[in-house]
Amino acid sequence: MSRFLDGHAGVLGRLALRNVRRQGRRSILTSLAMVVGIGLLVFSRSMADGGHEDWIDAGVRLGSGHVTIQSPDFATRRTLAERLSPTDLEAALAAVSDVGREGGILETATRLEVRGLASSPGGALPVVVAGVEPDVESRFSQLDERLIDGEYLPDGDELAAFVGVDLAERLDLQLGSRLVLTGQDAAGDISGQLVRVRGIFRSGLPEVDTRIVHVRLGIARDWLGAEGSATSVALLLESSSLVDRSARRLGQLLADVPGADVLTWPEAMPELEAAVRMDDFGDYVFHIITLIIVALAVINTILMSVLNRTREFGVTRALGMTRRDTGAQVMIEGVLLSAVSGFVGIVLGLAVTWVFFRNGLDFSGLMENGMEAAGVIIDPVIYPKFRLPTLLGSVGFVFAIGVGASIYPAYRATRIEVAEAMKFEA
Amino acid sequence: MTHEPTAVTTAAPAVRTKGLWKIFEHDGIVVEAVRDVDLTIERGDFVVLAGPSGSGKTTLLNMIGGLSRPSRGRIEVDGRDITDLTESRLARWRLDRVGFVFQAYNLLPVLTALENAEFTMLLRGIPPEERRSRVEELFAEIGMEGLEGRRPGKLSGGQQQRVAIARAVVGEPALVLADEPTANLDSKTSDGLIDLMSRFNRELGTTFIFATHDTELMRRARRFIRLVDGRVVEDERRDAPA
Ligand SMILES: Nc1ncnc2c1ncn2[C@@H]1O[C@H](COP(=O)(O)OP(=O)(O)OP(=O)(O)O)[C@@H](O)[C@H]1O
Ligand SMILES: [Mg+2]
């Protein structure tokens, strides 16, 4: 027994420690509740984070990337008038290469997008035509992986078009079919371009499968009279956690280019951000319910142990401990019990998640043709993601449970009257 | 932690009560457990409170020890008036000045015999070396050498009471209050305990006040006080202590 364990604090700490140990079985029961509760929490949190990473990944690939550089008004107006001029585009690409791979940028897709009409002898439908660089885009959007017929914008075929399966069906298009794209060009005039269907994809998402047409960037520029310019530069990053840092860097580099705005994916795609938040909120509700159940189990354990030790508290009070000492002793016991079992819970939750689910949890049985959330197709296999803030959050929860669950029992312990307590046998 | 100054004058008796009453009231039922007790107990005395069950022995002892407050009257212990002390001051005062021995389950089950005996010294922040040497000495005196590391659950009832007695006297209190310390024990064991306390009383000069039904303990008292219905009905000094 060391010197600094002397005095009240030391005695209380030692008593608490011994009591938690003595109540082995009860502590184990509480631990179990904690372990299951916290474990579930860690598990569901990692899976949710993993799922959201998938959503974000799918969303940014099909949409505007983790970070996008575009003209300030493009987000709202979406016409060619709001495009990046050749000099703005040059500045943007220079800034991107400045940040580069070290800045976490994996892919840089230059796109010229226009809203227009696709017509064939079979009919006409409104579409979004994206002029893209095929080799970059195939890695970026991975839309070519969803190819069901033909090829993705083959080399040497300037007039190739890549269309969704629903569009093809409704306009009666096959491989080789001609298609006329009509849109407002850079000068504000309506102009048309003949293309040929070279590939057909199915994303599973009706909105994408009827509305998206990819053509080569070069032909789009010719058709729309937008030589050397683009509507956006979309960036794919190593991880969504790098978004803010990269966007800030690019923003600084492009500070004196008023025609080029840097947007992060939540800014560019608020509906995706909202979907992630909504799902998070659902998770939090679930977590809070779990925590309440765990807290009740802990309260019950500690309260029982207090009520069973009325005489003991009477003795320590008679010997000179104050009400506050007694309350503190119970608080320490509760926090200790929660800390130990919570720690075990966190470790176990992580271990179970890692051992059983690191190769992904397959939800494909639950959904047909993938799942759609906020206009994004999601891989039905979810991989857990372990994030430090999440873990720290769990540790915080454990502590909160320990403190919260000990308050009432500690209060009850302080209310014990010595003279009454001494009438108890044992 | 510093010791609170206690106004000790050589003339002050160990205990002095004046017009002491304890009245319990529950749901309109009023019990006068202690009625108008005036009592002066000299230092170093060995006093037994006797009387039928419900006569107020425990109630009186609890008030003297600062475990419950009188309804009326005043209590002085060792020259200090404790009647109006705040609860936390009372706790500190008990820690420094009073030793308690209860009927049973005196010891904390999670502490060893030795840790139980030094518990109040731990609370008072007495340095380990001093604590250790005092407790070791005491363990020899109570015949418990070799059992220092045992938990109470592994000690006999008599051994547990010995540790409780050691704990009560180790801080050199003004007063040791013992409520039926020998109940639940066979007569041989309880005689041994009485010998022990009597010896501490003689050697250390510790004042002992007992509440008991134990005739042997009554026989050994130097002062014998009988309560009936909360009143002192007999108060006898015996000059030949056992
Ligand atoms: N908290 C209380 N509330 C109400 N009445 C009480 C309370 N404590 C004691 N009493 C009553 O006060 C009276 C004295 O009780 P006390 O415990 O002091 O008796 P005692 O002499 O110690 O008895 P015993 O020999 O059985 O221990 C009894 O009538 C008892 O019922
Ligand atoms: Mg009694």
C-alpha cells in the first residue's frame, strides 16, 4: 500500500476496487450487458461507416467526384454559359496537378456536360450528355463495368455514344443505331450532333439508365463550340476523409481565379449528404436505445449492490466516513465496473466485427439489383470501417454510462442513516 | 489532514449528558426511547448499560457516539459539546475520538483482517510505517498473529470481534462504544473478549461503554447502569473490577 493511497481518496478507491472484484458474478453480468451493448454499438457503427463510405464512393463516382471544380453558377443553372473557360480550366488542372497524388487525388476527370434531347426514329427523350475522356472516365465512374453490350467509347471512334439500357429500349436503339443529340451550344444556339450507339450499360438506377449519355470530350467540344473548355473537373480522392483538406488546398490555389469554384461532395450533392445524415440519425436512435438498456442494467447492478450492503455502509459511516465519501465510493465502483466491462465490450465488438465481417457483409439477398439511396447505387456488400472518432465516441459513451448509471445508486447510498443501517443483520 | 483542536481539559469527564431525550415518531406513533437522561461517565471507566429489550440502550449509545441526534438535551464527550456539530464534523469527530464495536458484521468483507484493523488510521492518513507497527503490536496482543492477511469470511466470530476491538482501540479514542459485542458468541469466546477489553481499559486507559444482556460482562463492569423505558433506574458503582 503506497503512501499516496492514504487518506480518504485512497481508501475509497481501494474499497471500490475490491468491491467490484468481490462482486464477481454480478460484475460479469453487468459486463455482459455492457459487452453486448457496446459491442453491438461498435459493430453497427463500423458497418454504418463502411456502408456510408460505399454510398459516398458510389455517389461521387457517378456524380461530381469527392471534390469538383466548376464555374460558380454551374451548380444552379447547369448550362454551358456557366462553364470553365480554357484559361480557367488550365488554372484548375494546374492546381490539381499541384496537389497531386501526395494530396490524395486518384483521378481527375474533365467533363463537358449539357442538358439536351436524344432523338432516334423511335422517339425523343431529355438526357444529360457528358463529354468525357474515356480512359479516365472508365476508372472514375466505373460505368463501363456495368456494360451489357458493346464497348465503352472505343478508341478511334469519334462518334461513339454510350447509353443506358432504359434509354436504348425507349428509343429503340441497338449497337450501331444512330442517335441525334440536340442541345444549346456555347453561343446559345440550338445545335445537333449525330452519334452512334457503341455501348449499352445497366446501372440498375432508372434515373441513370434513361438519362445519361457519354460521348468523347472532343466531339462534345466540337458540337457545342466549346473548344478547350469544360463544365467541371471532378476529382476522385483516396478517401472521403481527405475531402476537406484537398478542397481547402485547391481553394487556396484557385483563390484568384473567380471563374473556378471548388466544391466538396456534400456541397455539390446535398441530397447524398442528407441521405448519409438521415441514416446516421437512425443509427443514433438505435444507439441511444442500446445505451439506455445498458445503463439500466448497470444501474440495477450497482443499486442492488448498494442495497445489499446497507449495514456495511452503516459501519463505514460510523467509523468516520461522510455521506459524501460513501457516495464517492459508489460512484468510483460504478465507473470502474463500467470502464472494465466497457473496455471488454469495445475490444470484443471490434474483434467480432473484424473476424466475421472484414470480408464484407452481403446484403444482396435483401435487395434486387443493388440498392438505391439518394440516387446512388450501392454495392450490396458492406465492409466495416474502423474510425478513431467512432472508437473514441464509444469510449466516451462507456464513461457516460458509468457516471450516469452510478448517480442514482450513489445518491441512495448517501441517504443511508447510520443508526438505521446498524439494525440490519449483514 | 490535521486533527481538529479538541478542547480537552483534565477535569472533563469522558461523557456528560444533560436532559437527554430521544423521541421517535412514525405515522403518529410516538416512542420515547430515551427520557431525560443525565449521566456523567468518568474517563477510563468500564460501564455497562443494561435493561430489557427496547429500554433504550442502543439509542442512548448511538447518541453518545454521534450516530444519531438527541431530540432534546445536550451531550459532551471529552469536554466537547457535540450536540450541534454538523454531520460531516461529527463524522470527522467519530473518526478521531470514538471507537465502535457492534454486535456482528463489524468488518468490511473486502479488506483483510489487518486492513480492517487499520481502516480508521487509513482514513486519517496516518503514515504506513506507523500504522503497520501499531497494528502489528495489537495483533500480537489480541492473539491474532499470522491471521493478518485473512478476510473476515475466513475468521471465526470471536476472531472477527477481536479485530473489531483492535480497530476500535487502535486510534486511542476518548471512548469505545460497544453494542452487544459478545452476543452470538459462546461464553468461553465472549469471556476472552471481555478479558481483552478489560485489559485495554486498564493498560490504555480507554473508556468503554457497553450495551449488553451478557451477565458476565455485567459482572465485570465497574459501573452498572440499568435502563427501563428509556430512564435510568439503577446506577451502581462497583469497586472491585474483575
Ligand atoms: N428508528 C426508530 N424508529 C422508531 N422507534 C425506534 C427506532 N429506533 C428505536 N426505536 C424504539 O426505541 C426503543 C428503544 O430501542 P433500543 O434499540 O434503543 O432498545 P435496546 O435497549 O437497545 O433494545 P435491545 O436490547 O433489544 O437492543 C424501542 O421501543 C424501539 O422500538
Ligand atoms: Mg440494542
